[in-house]
Amino acid sequence: MESLGPEGGGGVTTEPRPSPAAGPGPNPSRRLPGLDGLRALAVLAVIAFHLDPRWLPGGFLGVDVFFVISGFLITTLLLRERADTGRVDLRAFWTRRARRLVPALLLVVPSAVLLARLTESDLLVGIGRQVLGALTFTSNWLEVGAGTDYFASTSPTLLANLWSLAVEEQFYLLWPLALLALLRMVRRPEARAGAALGLALASSLLMALRLDPDHPTRVYYGTDTHATGLMVGAALALALATPHRAWTRTARWERHRRTVGALALVTLGTLLVLADERSPVTFRGGILLASLATAALVLVVVERPGRLRALLDLPAARWVGARSYGLYLWHWPVVLVVGQDLPVTPGGLDYVLTRGWALVVTVAAADLSYRFVETPVRRLGFGGALAAGARRLRSAGTRRARVAVAVLATVSVATAIVLVTAPERTATEELIEANEAALARAAAATAPATPTTSPTSSAAATEPATTPAKVSWAMPAGTEIDAFGDSMLVGAKQAMEYYFPKIRMDARSNRRWSEAPNLVKKRGDGLRRAVVLAFGTNFGTDAAAIRRTLDVVGPDRMVVVITVHGRYARAETDNEALRQVVKGRANVVLADWDSALADTSGMLQSDGIHPSIKGAHLYSATVRGALATLSEQRTGKPVRLAPIPLP
């Protein structure tokens, strides 16, 4: 959920002309054509990923495209100002950054808070911390400290996209000082570029070394571990400041520049299509590769005119690129709010239409923000924009002025009230915690006096459970079913017990498939003749662990494996892996929860993952139908399922 490089306005000039109060600045006519088009491609990739990760699995790498552009443009600005004036006015530089960043941010934050309160209060969990992070540009570190999982679809955060805005702002604060020191201490221009590239490689290496594959948020959010793109862009700007302009004044470059551009474009496009947010490869080289490919594209585009530059400099691309900052700020809160207001499950035309509506709202909000908030402040400064606004109010008449002031005061008070009264936990979290406690009490009440010895090795975990005294493939009753799983099964507890009275469930949040073999093995001789397995929501499909689990259960029990559902890129591949694992096992059937949800509404909680009360009944009915199908396949006799009304 990435912020877009707020380094320029429309057309990617090197900087808007500052007001006299801001001090001297670069010549605004030194425009770098084509970069707005790159920015447009990046923002569209990010938005596509957030609308539905399955549409563009690697779209999250759009942030790294923006990091490269930001690093390149900011460093170029600083070098040009130093060359033109002999110095860098840091106060004016930081003032211009504030003019570019703050106005739209002050509009988006209260708007998102109030809209979330009107649609779904679960979106406001942790909102106080998020607003503090937004206003202080420390969102990334506050979320790391809070243990937020950026990649967990089960806990969407309203202002999560501001993490990278914080990274960029921290870069804007520190890099000018570091650059001035570098220019003073290192004389050779090539060595300066090499130093910046070395920092980029060091950041990438630190990300690779500190990565926890199960919880990658720390290295993804960290300024120290995710500065790769920013420093690659800075290195490119320093290289272009050398006499040979990044070695682009050679015959070899002239021969191969088109090939370099094509390879860079193919590389970046391939990463956007194939990258996986949960793959260690993404963090151990993938982000670096995307940054280098972007730098190559920037070099090809700005170095001289060509077809690629012309394409990226089309009016439509420039329009989108100019509004990319606003598009980024608005799109994630809008996606969440629209998703709650129109809760349609992926899989049909209605879902696509809701995504389209979210896009329309995002574009409209970003354009209005660009025209009436961002541009006036950028041109006139904070004081000038406020004065111009006050003049408009006075000219509009006393009554309209009073209405405007009353609206502003009401919004301010309402936002403060929402922040103070925001819930600490989501309704989903409270439900799962209560269900987990109930399952734990039930397990303790039915535990045997002498529990079965748990396995002490992986070999023991693969021993098949004892075959039932009498193998039966008839439709099982609840007293004949054991269910094991993660928070999905916990959330469906009441409905599962309603559909299968006296079913025995062993479920807990954040479980993964690797735990399943031992959970089943611990039942020993008491394992019932039908087994339901529901894992994979948080940690994906583990084919080897599933095979071990099915081997422990053995071929003489009925087994139902439930597919996963989520608006994340790996859902489709996880479910395909499940199909391949169970293929050829005559006693195993899939309960296709993912397909059952297609084009439905109201079946999921606010997190878009766990079943609502209504959805839990669909979940249980899907399991019931799968057991009936398996029974019919093995016995050749039809199973008639009596209708079960909603309670």
C-alpha cells in the first residue's frame, strides 16, 4: 500500500517555481518528459493490485518504481540548485516538500476516518495510531511497533498506504544532508554515484538478511531495509551529473539503448505479473531487480527522445501522472469503504462493477484534490492559499462564509469524536476469541484421563491412525466427525455445530498446514471416521504437509479438505495446489468454499475473509455437500440432504 512519489506536479518538472518566501529554486522549465508516464504506469499497477491482487499479483512493486523516480528527481533538484546557486537552501527545499505533501494528506485523513465510521467501524481499529503516523510521517515505524502485518488480508488497515509516504519523507529529511556531505567529501563524480549505489545494495542486502518469511512486514516497512529504490534513483542522478552522463555518450550506448529499454520494460512487466508478495525471492532480489529495471527505463526516457518517451508523454499519461499522489492517497481508503458499503464477493460481474466504482470515486477525489487543494498551495504557499480562500469566502457573502466555517468546525469535531471512540478490536477478532475460548473449554471437558502420547519425530507423525473398527462410507453424523483448522473453522463454530451436532473441533487462529499431521496423530485410536481439514488462510498451501496429514488419516476414513478464499494473489494457486494434492485419493474430497462464495454478498465479515453469520451457514453447507458427494461416490447410493433452515 504504497505512497506515490510526491516529487513534482503535473508534467514532472524538476520543481514548481517557489514563491519569494521559499527562496531560490531550480528553473521550472527544465522539464523531464516521460517520467509522468512512468508514474502513471506505476500508480495504475498499485491500484490494480489493491482492487484485487489476483489481477496484477506484483502490482505492489509499483511503490519501488516511485521510489526510484523520487530518488532520481530529488537528487537532480539538489544537484541543479547547487550548480546554479553554489548552495542548497534546505529550508526552502523542505518547505516545498511540505507544500507538495501536506495539503492532500490533511484532506484525505479526516475524510477517510469519517467515511469509515459511516460504513464499518471495524475499519477504525488502531486509527489513532494511524492518524498520528500520518501527521508525523512515521507510519511505517509505528505500524512495525504495533506488530501490523501489511500482507495479512484478514486485518485491513484504513491508512496502511501511508507507510511509504513516511519512508519518502524520512528520505527527504536525511538525504539532502547526506548528499551535501558526500559532495564535500568525495571529489570524483563516479565515486559519488558508486557510493549511492553501494547504499542501495546495502539496503537490499539488509532486507534479505533480516527477512522473516512468515512476517516480512518489518523489512518491507523499514526505511533502512526498503531504501533500495530511493538510492538507486539517487545513484542514477549522480551518474548523469558526471561528464560522460552515465556513460550515455558512447557508441556502445547508442547501439544498445533501445535494447536496454526493451529489456528493462519486459523485466519490470514480468515482475508486475509474476511477483509474489509472500515469496522470499521478492525480498531477496526481486525488489532490487525492479528498482534497477526502473532506473534503466528512466535513463532511456530522459537521456534523449524516442518512441518510448513519446508514448509515456501522451496527454493521458501526463494527466494521470500529475495526479498520482492524490490517486495513491485516496485509492486504498476508498477501496476499503466501497468494499464495506457494497460487500460483493469476487467471482462475477457485480464484483467487477464495485471495483470499477471504487476506481471512479478515486479518480474524482484525486482530481478535485489536485485542482482545488494541492495546486493552489503549491503555487501560492500555505499562507497565500489560505488568504485566497478567505477572499473567496468574503466575496461569496456572509451566509455562505458562515456555512463553510460551520462545516469545517463540524468535520473537525466529528473527526475528533470518532478518534476518541474508535473500537480497539474488530468484531471478527472478538468473535474468534470467544469461539476459541469455547472450543478450549470443550476440549478440556472431553480430554481423556490418560492422553495419547504425542509423536516425537516426523516419522511418528506420518504413521496412519488406527483404522476404524468398521469402515463405512455412509453420510456421517456430527458424532462421527473430527474437524481441524485455523481461524476460518473457529469463525464458523456455531454453524458447524448446528449442521453437525456434537462434531468435535480442534481449531485455533494462525495455524498452518505443517501443524496438521501432529494434530490428527494426537487423536490416536479416537480419531473419528470422517475428518474435516481447514488450513491455509494465513500461510498458504503446504503440499508436503497435506500429504503427510492425509497419510496419517489413512485411506479408510472420509476426508474433506476446504479450499481457501481471500482477495489475495495466492488464493487461486493455493486452491489449485490443493486439487493436485488430493487428486487420486478416493477417500478425499474438496469442499470448494471459494467457489461457493462467487458473486454472493453479505457472506463475509468486514475483513473480507472470515464468514459472517450467514456465511458460516454457507461454509457449513459446503462441507455437508462435500461429505454427501464423497458418500455417493464410494457407496453408489444417492444422499438426500434435508433442508436446514437458518436459526
